Amino acid sequence: MLDGFDELLMEGRTSGGLEEFLRQVGRFQESCAHNSEKGHRILITGRSLSLQSIER
């Protein structure tokens, strides 16, 4: 569980930096999906307002 996503914005990180972080998490999930020994789930929490500046 990755809690406090919105706090990253408060620390002065740019939306581009957050976007790259989410890409890295996505790549990690994809690589683990191909390896049954790395079973995991990722949950990112935070205020939805902090996600508005990031494109889907």
C-alpha cells in the first residue's frame, strides 16, 4: 500500500514527476505479472484532487 500520494504534490513534486512514478509502478506490476513467484497487489491512496493534473 502506497499511502499519501497527495503529499508528494505538497512536497513540490511536479505532475510530470508523479506521472513518471505511476509509470514505474505500472511497469513493476507488468513485470511481476509474468512471474508467479512475485504475487503482489499495489494500492495507491490519496485525495482525488491530486490526480486531476495527471493525464490518463
